[in-house]
Amino acid sequence: MKIIDKYIFKKFIGTFVYAISLLIMIVIVFDVSENIDRFIENEAPLKAIVFDYYLNFIPYFINLFIYLFTFISVIFFTSKLAGDTEIIAILSSGVSFRRLLLPYLMASLLLAVFSFYLGNFLIPRTNHGRRMFKNAYMEKLNKDNERNIHLQISPGTFVYVETYNSDYQVGYKFSLEKFEDQQLVYKLMADRIAWDTVTNKWKLRNYYIRTIDSSGQHIFKGAEMDTSLVIKKRDLYKVKEDFEEMNFYELNEYIANEKRKGSIAYKKYETEKHKRIAGPAAVIILTFIGVALSSRKVRGGIGMHLGVGIALTFSYILLLQVSTVFSTTGNLSPMVAAWIPNIIFFAIGLYLLKKAPK
């Protein structure tokens, strides 16, 4: 790196760290004022508030808005360079505009790798403590499915539970069916299924078993039976945004399991997976858009550049949210939903770089 590269690199990273740090402090103050009543009402310990909630809140918040503040940082310090005619001096000295982009690329790559690490590995760990605190002192994250839970626990084996109560770990109107060559060979029904915390097994009440083989049908009945059914308690109720605690590999494993069960709930998780990859790429794309916008000296100065930049960034966020909704509730591919904003803004970036001062 040459002197000018180090100068721009330090300006970029320094402005980003300063901006995100300042906003984190502001957000924490507002969050405390909003949730102080809950903390007092639920008697949350001060140590838990500071270390379990707010300390774990910082990485989550940084990654949530990293591309926004990358963009704002680039526009802020590049507009100042342009306003002080430093960009003109650099270009007049024989440095090409493409060469000028090199330190921006290096800094944005560093932030993109940082964002990928945060979103896929660090934040899932810190979110565990933050969500445990939230569940204990702020809001209940577990939510029971309304009715009629259908699962495929293995190829050809299907489970149905009419209702399940996660607090008491009890389900009602349970049935299990096994098929071979599309023919029913086994059916188990029970009025009640409950998790036994002593044996760590499911216990059935008032069960009815029907088997079908070459010799005919066989029926068995009983009042109570312990089983070793391959059903996780977590399969029978929802946890609000539980993907927040899954790292990259756990998320992939969960998606594969949901697809094997025949569940359509995996789309939300697959969208999250692609967003974790597309987000770091957006850092690089928005960096170059910011350079192209703010490298020209204009009468409005930093204010004009910041206004246009913030408008573009919020349009990116809005487009991402809209495409995510179409993915989770419609037929749009999760990968396409996550990458549509990047593709559109990549095209915008190419156009703006072409029109940027050379």
C-alpha cells in the first residue's frame, strides 16, 4: 500500500468505527428508556442487563446496519476529500480513477469479511445469551402451533399431532403412519402424547396400534406405553426467529432436515442463509456507489451527497424487505430474493462509476 492508499484506508475505517460507535451508544440509550419498565417489572438483574443483553446486543446491531454505515462513512469522508479538492489533486497527479478505487476495495473487503464472520459465527453465539435474557425478562419467544401439526420424521413415516402445549410438553390426538411402496403397513394412534423428563422418552396414553402384513391386519390396544419415537420437542412448536442462534453450518443442517420432513417452513431459513452471504457483498457494492456519488465536488457539498446516499441505502433496505416477504410467503426463490437488491444496485454502481469524474 502506498501513502495515498493508507491515507484513504485509515479514513474509511476510522470514519466507520466512529459513526457506528456513536450510533450504538445512542441506540442503547433509547433501548434502555424503552425497556426500563420491563426490566423493573420482571426484576432483571443489572449484571444480566449489561452482560447478557446489551453486550451481546452490540455485534447484532453492528451487523444489522453495517452496509448502511459503510455507505454513509464512504460518502462522508469522500465528500470531504472532494470538497477540499484532494480528489482533483490525486487525479491530476496521474493516478487513474480506477487506481483510486483500490484502497476503497481493500477496506470494503475487510468489512465484508468482518460482516460474514459476525453474521455466520459470532452473532449466533452472542444471540443465545441475548435471547435467553429476552425470553426471561422481556417477551416469550416460544409459540405453540395453532393446530394440526404434520411431520415426516423419516422416508415413508409421517406424524400428526392435533395440538401441542410446549409449557406442559403434552400433545393431543397423536398418530404415526408408516408406508411401504405407497401402502400403509403400520399405524399408531393415541389420545395423548407427553414427554417424560425422567426417561427422556415420549409416553402415550390410550394408544391403538394397527399393523398390516401378508397375514392380514393385527390390532393392539393399551392404556399407556413408553416409546423411543424420533421426534424432537422442538418440532412441535415454534421459536420466534430461532435462526438467530444458528451458525452457518447449523443453518444448512436445519434446512436439510426441514426439507426431508416435507416442511415448507425451511424457506424462511434459506432466505436467512442467503441474506447472510448477500449482506457482505452489499458492503462492497454500496462502497463503490458511495465513491461514485461523492467523488465529484458539488455546490451542496456533504449534505447533498449524504441526502442522496441515505435515500439510496433505505431504498436498498426496502427492496430487500419486499423481496424477503415474497420469498417467505410466495413462490420467489430465497436465493433470488436475497440477491435481487445486490443485482439492481450493482447495475446502479456500474452506471455511477462510468459517470464519475475521471
